[in-house]
Amino acid sequence: MNEAQLQRRVLKTLAQSPQRFTLDVNGRAHRVEATADTPLLYVLRDELHLSGPRFGCGLAQCGACTVHRDGTPIRSCVTPVAGVVGRKITTLEGLAAASGYTSSKLHPVQQAWIDEQVPQCGYCQNGWMMYSAALLKKTPRATDEQIKSALAGLKCRCGTHASIMRAVKRAQKAMA
């Protein structure tokens, strides 16, 4: 075994050894134990018992696992837990507080989803809401095309796309 092979083996072993990480999730510090390459989604659901982000495809293609890292949507199913240490992670459960909506328990996007009765099965809605909230924070007066573009990579098998557009527009008005 040459030196490069040995180094790869040592690095792989370290990545597979459980380590302690402190994560900032929804404004609180959480100490967790996981391997460095454990997907963030597994830590959020299995260790912190958060149910907003969901396992959909495991390939970052559907968006059900979306969370915000420092305000930007990411797919937590392919993000290693070691890659978010020192960053602010926000899940659907902490969206209102992280966005400064302390007078209510819900973010305007979440309330719009309820008002428009968007979910059918509800499984994918986490991703749609997280992306919508990020878009409206960055682009408060988003056009229909900007909304469609921002949500283009998300999947909904129930076909609630028209309701989703209505909800995003409702939230946009509420946030204005």
C-alpha cells in the first residue's frame, strides 16, 4: 500500500467514526453525534426529531428535504452534517422565528399554504414552502416567471401547482 492509499484509508476511517458536532438549528445549539458524512436530513429527523424536512428521493431531485443554510435553500439529504457546522440551519418548524415573525407562530408562506388549502398528501410541501420563503425574502415583488423559476426543481406528484402559485402570491401580499 502506497502513501496515498494509506492516507485515503485513514481519511475514510475518520469520516466513518462518530464525532460530536454542535449545530445551530432553528436558533438553538444542538449537540449531536454522527459520522462526518451523515446526511443532515438524518440528524434533523432522527436525532433532533424534526418532521418538516422529509426523505423523498435521497438524490437532491425532489426537494422534500429542503432546509435553509444561512437563509439559502439546500437539500439536506445530500448535505453532510460536517458541512453545516458553524452555519445557521432553519427547518420549516423554525421558519417564522428565523424570518422575524415573532408575533405569530407561522410564517406568511405557511399561513398562505393553509389559507389556500394547498396540500393534498402534503409530503413535498416542506420544500415548496422553504423555497417560496427564500424567494420572497430575496425578491419581495417576484413575477410569475421568477416564482416558477425559483420552484422549478421541486416535485409534487399530487399536482397542486396551481394552488402553490396562489399561495405564493398570497404570501407575497401578506409580506408587502
